[in-house]
Amino acid sequence: MRINDVLNYNRESWDKAVQDGNRWTQPVDSDVIARAKNGEFSIVLTPTIPVPTKWFPPLDGTSTLCLASAGGQQAPVLAAAGADVTVLDNSPNQLGQDQLVAEREGLEIKLVQGNMADLSCFRSESFDLVFHPCSNVFTPNILPVWKECYRVLRKGGILLAGFTNPVRYLFDDERKENGNLEVRYSLPYSDLDHQDEAHVEALIRSGSPLEFGHTLDDQIGGQLEAGFMLTGFYEDRYDDSDSDPLSRFMNTFIATRAIKPSGFVAA
């Protein structure tokens, strides 16, 4: 499979994930939306820890891009809390989950199918907030993602991002799930480099999305290189260490808060 085919393949994979009821495709219920309308909401960038309330700007009327963040979870909550929300996602079925909640709850959400690394459909300085949960693991190159986020944010705008610590990709899934944490792969990691191996063949047979383990140089350094200033950071892990042995030992997900400076910043 070529890199150019990844976007199409992963689109079909996430469409299938919606049909299969994947946890990240299950829309929030009406109680969650009702609480958000009263200013009480909780959403995640990483598997378990809610984003700190202080990380958000005042949401009333805030132009917000939920980037590769469809699934009927984050975007409807932000819209209910008062934000002016646009969702861009590669999967039509995932976007359909946001539409389902919007129609059910009378929310205004703009839906755009597209590639997280190409935001050319949006003008520069169009948004005040970009919310980007752990989804750039599904794109081969993340540096364009950060550059595009920077471009579409207004000066003083905020980028909230979650991503996978690449240490997760040192081990193959079967051995990792059995608790055998033997280093097998180097970083950065790409499923495309191991298509003839059993674990990737099994992924493709099952229709699971292809993944890419990006270095922290590209995840954090890439944001800085794009021009952002980091203002917040925390780590997270899965809460079920029985099914994810690596979580017994360390946090394997990261969330960052970054700002597009409103003026000159000395190097």
C-alpha cells in the first residue's frame, strides 16, 4: 500500500468502526448536552483525563475547529457550551455521528469531510480554537498538520492537541497485549514499513486503520517550529492495564495547549 492510499484506506476503516460501535464513535447522550448548555462539560484529548477547564477560552461564540475529531462526542459538547463549531474529519460515518447529535439536540455544527493535513478549504486566521484529539496517529506526516493549524488560527488563538507517545510503537501489538514488552521496532514507526508482518496483515484483514508512531520531535518540536508557544502539558494512559500492559508502567499519551502568539516573540 502506498502512502497516497492511506487516506482512503483509513476513511473506510473509520466508517467501519462506526458500524462496529468503536468507543470513539459512540455519540454522547442528551444528559451530557444538557449539562454542557449549563456550562458543565468534560471532554478528552487523550483516553481518560478530561481537558482542564482553564485550558479553554470563553466558548460563547468562539469559532472552533474540531480537527479529525468527529464521532458525536467532542464537537456537540463544545457547540452546546456555546462555541461556533466546525468539524473536519476523513470519515463520512464519523461526521454522521456529529450530525445525529446536532439534529437530535438542535445544535448548529458545520461538517466538512477532508484531510487533517490539508485545511486549504479554510481561510487563514478563521478560528479562535482548534481541538485536535489523538488522531494524528492515522496520518503519515504530522508537520503539515501543525503548520495548517497555525495558519487557520487567529493571533492569540489556542491549539489543544492530544497525541500518542511513540514509545507505544516500540512493541508489536500481540506481544504487548501478552505482557511481553520486548523492543521490536525503531522510531518513527509506520505500519507501511511492516506490511508483510503478521500484525499488520491482521490489521488490514480486520479493516483496522493503519497507524504511524511520530517522534516527539515532530509532535512537540513540530508545534514549536510551526510558530506555537506551548502553555500547557499533561500525560495520560489507558485505565485498563490488564488489556494494555504498558499502562502498568508509564503514561503513553500526551496533551498540549499551545497559543499562536499575537505579537513578535524573540527566538
